[in-house]
Amino acid sequence: MNEVIEQAINYIKSFFKNDCSGHDVFHTMRVYKMATHIAEQENADVFIVQLAALLHDVDDRKLSPITCNNKKNAVDFMQSQGMNDDIINRVLMIIEEVSFKGTGTARPASIEGECVQDADRLDAIGAIGIARAFTYGGNHNRIMHDPAIEPSLNMDEKQYSAHISTTINHFYEKLFLLKDLMCTQTAKELAEHREMYMRAYMEEFMSEWEGLK
Ligand code: ADP
Ligand code: NI
């Protein structure tokens, strides 16, 4: 394994030590592995993809509000590894492009950005995605479902971050939109299965809710 990537893995392991908000080290490691797989399939630059995947959440708005604009954690790490400005800027650009912010989010400018964004989004759907959504909901004191609270669709970035809703609504407000937002063919195919699994889960959930099962 590349030495810088090995150091980045050590760095994120200590960085995410005490987090249980859904942004733990295991999320980052899953994104890293998935992004590597997608990058290999799509002939992208694997090193850039891996470095960006490992650093994609270290300056997250929710986890590190002080560094989220200048991405100081990612920059400091890359400088400590002697990365040149070209690599640093490519990685920072990808991190900036990765996060979902409502329906107006732009598609990444590079294939490497597409690989990381797709991997991050794949981790929000399927069996893991379901578990992460309910973990997030519990962590933020949200109720899991209230039929009286309608999902609100087509939110812009500002509305999306101010919005308070239920965890079930989060499926309709974000998770069921992700399949069609995948950029790479590799991720589109994986997303199909994860989406089907979530739809089936939602059907079961609603049947049990109505007392039909
Ligand atoms: P990322 O940019 O890493 O995908 P987010 O910070 O948007 O992540 O979300 C982290 C995890 O928490 C994701 O799995 C996401 O689906 C979930 N999550 C985010 N917002 C909500 C919410 N309002 N209700 C339930 N789950 C949520
Ligand atoms: Ni992430």
C-alpha cells in the first residue's frame, strides 16, 4: 500500500475515535474501499481518489465547523506528508464537491470526484444507509415516523440544512433521490440493488405500522 495512504488511514483512525453520529471511522473506511473499487473500474487516478475518500469528512460542517471552510485538517495532513499544491488542490476540490446539499448540488468536475461522491452516497443507502439514518435520527432526537409530518421535496441548500423532519421522511427527502444522482456506471449498478432493498424495507415498515402484518 502507498505510504501516504497508510498514514491517512492512521490519521482518520485517531481523528474519528469518539464519534457516534454516523461519521465514524468505519464510514470513512467503507467510502475508501468503495471509492477504490469504483476508481479501478472507471480508470480514475486511484491515489487521488483514495486520499480524498479518506479525508472527505475531516472538515465536515457538522463535525468540525471551525475548519469546514478552509479545510485545515485535510490541508495540514497533506502538507505533513509533503504533498504538492497540485495534489492538495485536486483533493480539496473533491472534498468540496462530495457532500449532498439539497437538489442543487453540482456534479463533480473530475472522474475522481465522481468516484468519491458516488462512494459516499452509496454508504447512505441500502442496509447500512437504513442503519445510519436511524442512528442519526436518534442522535438528533428525531422521532422515527409521524404520518402527520409530510416529507418536503425539492429543498434548496438553505432549506435542506434548516429542515427538521422525521427519519422516515429523510428516506423520501434524500435517500430515495440518491440512486439517480450516481455519476459512474459502477455505482449506478450497485445503487439499483441497495435502492430495491430500501423500498422493500419501507413497505415492511409501513405494513407493520398499519398493523397489517
Ligand atoms: P454524508 O455527507 O457523509 O453523506 P450527512 O452528514 O449528510 O453525510 O449524513 C450522515 C448520515 O446521516 C447519512 O447516512 C445520512 O443519510 C444520515 N442523515 C443525515 N441527515 C439525516 C436526517 N435528517 N435524518 C436521518 N438521517 C440523516
Ligand atoms: Ni461521508
